[in-house]
Amino acid sequence: MKLLLLGTTGYHPSDTRQTACLMLPECGVVLDAGTAMYRVRDHLVCPTLDIFLSHTHLDHVIGLTFLFDVLFEKPVERVRVHGDGAKLEALREHLFHESLFPARPPIDWQPLDAPWPLPQQGSLTWFPLDHPGGSLGFRLDWPTRSLAYVTDTTARDDAAYVDKIRGVDVLIHECYFPDGWEERAALTGHSCATPVARIAREAQVGLLILVHINPLADTDEAIGLLAARRVFPRTLVGTDMMEVEF
């Protein structure tokens, strides 16, 4: 199974990173629809596209307005956008209000209410995260592999979601701040490097990949990679267009 990290920063894009968007081309699944959403078009191989939104802050959803180009001359039969029902309604009412966006793309809005079946005998489940306005984490399981995506939350040793991600082969986790910014991280609902690494160690994951990087961070030290590796050596920094086989 291949995972594409199409966008790996948070808040706003930089010269090297677009905002949050991950894709599993073989499944037709996209996790979050940030500014990297335009890249989905080059990797569409399935007749359907399912987009799962962690929450509806603009850096995670603005790419929904790119769908006309994403679908241009591509044989996609149906696009479903999944998420919290109230947040999906807010997107319909506000992001696609005619004064902001005059034409609505062909979206089938799907409030999450049960585990979602994935191709190849897989299943997607979700769990709540601590973030201003609320956020969701996702776990994707197949008979021989598993993946978790946790973004826009504050990693803590007592985080309730640890059991939800336990034992996954790959954990994609936000890391907006290096160590030393814990107060700011708690205030904004984001994470520092060492607490994220402790989460990975406690959950006994196979590989940790840091995403939702501060767009102003341009070195491993600024991201917190070295500190994270001291706690959990199997840690990588996600970069745009990185491919992960799991």
C-alpha cells in the first residue's frame, strides 16, 4: 500500500510545503483537503474519491474549492466528503456560499456515523481530538497493515487517543512546534516534538512521520526532529510528495 504526503505544513503554504493533504491512490482516499489538494489529480486511479476531513479550519479544507480542476478530464464517478455533520453543513453554507464561490463542485456530503469500508478488506474509524473547535483522528486498518493520522491536537502523555492508534505500522502525527513552545502549543491546540515522540513510543507504532510542520521551520532543529528521535528513533519528517510504502 502506498501513502502519498501531498501537503505537510499547517496554517499557510510555504515555498516548499503545501497544507495538509494525504492520499492513498489505490483506495481513492484523501485525508484532509488543504492547499495540496490540486496534486490529487495526478494520482487518481479509482472511479470514486473519498475525502475525509479532520476538521474544517481553512488550511485543511480550502482545497475542496479546487475540485473542478482535480476532476478535469478524469473518469471519477463520485466524490464523497466525510466529516462531522455540523462541520460539513458549515462548509456548504459558508465555504461554498455563492458570494465566495459561485459554483458548487459535485460533492456528496457524508456525515461520519459508522466505520467506513475501504478497498482490499480495509476499514476506516475515527476518534475525537483536543483542538479548538474540535478535530478528528483517523485509523485505517487492513488485514496486514495499518495507518493512523493525527493532526491539530496537543500531544500529552495522558492523551485519550493513544489506545486508538496503538500498534499501527505508520503514525502520521502533527508537530507544529519544537520543544520549548509547550505553552503556545496548548493554547493553539498543536504539538511539540518530544510529546509526539512519547505518544509514538507509548502506542508502540512502527514508524512516526511528523507533518503539519510550522511553515517558518526550515531545519530539522526548528522542527524538533533530533529531540523526537532521542525518544523514538524511528521518526521521519514528512516532506511534500514523499511516498511511504507500508
